[in-house]
Amino acid sequence: MTGSGYHASGAAPGAGLPAAGKAKSVVYNDRVEVAMRVLVIGSGAREHALVHALRRSPGVGDIYAVPGNAGIAQAADLLPLSGDDLPGLAEAACDLRIDLTVVGPELPLALGIGDEFGRRGLRLFGPTRAGAELESSKIFAKEFCRRHGIPTAGAEVASSEGEARKAVERLGLPIVLKADGLAAGKGVLVVRCGEELEEAIETFFTARRFGEAGDRVLIEEYLEGVELSYMAISDGTQVVPVATSHDYKRAFDGNQGPNTGGMGAHSPALVVPPGTSRRIIDDVVRPTITGMAAEGREYRGLLYVGLMLTADGPKVLEFNCRFGDPEAQAVLLRLDDNLAGVLRAAADGQLGATSLRWRREAVACVVLAAEGYPGNPKRGDEITGLDDALGLSGVTVYHGGSRLQDGHFVTAGGRVLSVCGRGPSLADAVATAYRGVACIRFNGMRHRTDIGADTIDTLRSSGEQD
């Protein structure tokens, strides 16, 4: 299916929505059924990966996206709406007879799109505003963990420079400072010395780089160990684990430089001690879902837990209320199941004994970023070599910050593309991804060259196979 003219780069403001048309039929499980209409909200590579996985789902017919991007337009119809126009999105879902809405980014969830759709009887995969507070407030999440005995780092809250300095003095260096509110994955600073502390104080309290999101700051104990991204789908009671992944948030090789939304990922995580997944489910995921229900915040959607595997066991670093980006790009390529059916069951509170099937392979994802990212990324540079990359066996490219201009793809954001490689081992997947990267060019393009290297080195030094 191709876009029908409702492209993010070309739709006129106020342009009408496409007519719903006659419902399509599909053959699924040897039965003729009415095809499911799906709406995906978001404009990044994560949403491109979601559309790609939903397109592979049996029973799915029309897919729409808001606002989408130039890559998504090749597989879905883009609607001329904003992702934070909650009433407009609900009206569109009604008019187009959407059967399932999947929310990619955090902002619509934090604004309450789950509540808006719920009031209108529309099926949406994602938590309510109260549920999304696990991500929209770092302080709420920390206090929630304490109330329910969920393992996490020690922390204090500061609303001023003075309070922050006293908290750091009590907790000691190194330390982590986190903006309480949403900051597009960039509101976290790791402080290792006095000089970095002064820079962090300037960033949070003087320059107020994170605005209202940084009105309160979480001063958190620095944890040592291996980071792990763990995702699970919940219907408010039951949980279905998603394949493990490991992401790379720092801008430069060797985990140096500023935090970003994510510069790469791989799935599976691989460096996970035996029994760890069960412990995460029992000690973190289930207590979170039951705790939210006990507090009147029933959680239906994707629960993402950023964890540190410490010597004392897994501890929570953060919660997200949606698929991670770029973890989704790596994980969803391994999915060998009906994503649309599972998400619909979760939204209906009917997961039951559902489980997910995964391909026995690895996927590595390398993010290609624009010059200036994560600060002020350069835009408008032509992207070349995409067809060459896509012609390679095992390579998939998801669009994040791109748009069409005069028939050519050009950069339009910080994280421009996610280049993914599949392979029987992580080393093979990484090599395939970087072969794809080598085909693509745009001015100022930069990326990390060490995605997966730490995991591969660890496995090889221990004599394990990846």
C-alpha cells in the first residue's frame, strides 16, 4: 500500500481526511474476515518499525499514520493532523472507523490520549494519562518504586541549586541528575567530578535547558553494571514479555558524550545471567502492573523498563510507557507473530495466555544522525545510497528524521535513519548493519561505530557464542 497524498511533507493545513470507503476483507485462519484498520501515531523510526510489523500482521487492512514521515508514507496513508491534537485524532479515528490505534511517542500518552479515546469507546494501545505518569514524572516513578518495593537506585529530589548541592554531598560522586518531566530522552546528566557538577548545575538551574521539565530534579545514586532494556505488553493484569534488547544512549563511541534519544541497539541483549528475565518479571514488571492497578491507574500498553544489572540484582533506572526507540527497530524485526492481534487483545484487557514468537536470529540497529545532534541538528541535506543499502541481503532501513523534497529524501531531524541488519549471530547482524551504513551518505552524517562491540567482546572473552 502506498500513501494517498496525505503526506507529512505535502498535505495542506486543514486538508480533509480520506473517506473510510468500503471495509476490506482478508483471509485469516482459513476464514474471510473484515480487515482491521489501524492508526499509528508518531513520526520517527520507531513508528516506521511499528507500521512495518503491523503490515506483516494477518488480518490488517488499511494503515494510517499521524503525522508519519516520508518512509512511513510508503506503507501507510498519512493524515494531515498533529500528534498532540487529541480531539482531532479521536474524530479521525471515528470517521475512518479505526479498529486499533497504536501510540508511538510519549507526549500524546502524557497528554491523555488514552483517556480521550476511552471516553469515545475507541480502542487504543497505550496507558491513560495516570498510567503514563510512570514516564512523564521521574519523581513519581521513583516514589512508586519505593511504595511497592521495586528495586531501584537511591535518590533525593531538588528544586533549587542549593538543594541539589546538598543532595550530591550526601549521596556522593559519581551521581546522576534527571529532569522530572519529559525531555525527549535528553534530560539525564551523569556527573563524575566537580567540574561536571558545575556544568550540570548550570544546565538545570541557571540556563534551565530543560524548561519546566527541570523544575524538579531527581538526584540519583550512580549504579554500576550492565544496562538492559526490558519491555512487556500488559492488559492491566497479564503481561507478555517482549524480546530483550540493549541500547546505546551516548552520542559517541565508548559511551562518551551527551545523552541522546538513542544511537543504536541490538536484540537479544545476550549478556543476561541465567534466571535474570524471570527475576525482572517477578521483582519489577508484575509488581509495577499490580501496583498501578492498586493505585487506580490500570496499565494497558507497553511497559518499558530501563534496568541496571548490578551485583545486587536488576534495579530500575527508568520507566517508559511505549516502545523504546531505537530498541523497537531491533526487536520488531525479530517478531514472528501477529503484532496487531496481540496489541488489540491487550487494549481489550484480554491477553489471557498469549505469548509471542521470535525469530532465532539477532538484529543490530545503527542510528545515522545529522550534524549537530543532539543539540541543533542540521536539516535539508540530500540523502543518497538508500536503494543500495536496501538491496543488501538482511538490511532494513527505517526513516526517522527525513522528508521528500523534489523527489529526493533529505534530512529533517536529528536521528535521520535507523539501519538494521539481521544475522544468525550478533556479530553477523552488526556486520550486515554496517554494510548498509556504508552505502548511505548525507552531509555531516555521523554514527557510532561500536554498536554491539561491548556485548560481542564480553561473550568472546567468556568463551560464549553470540
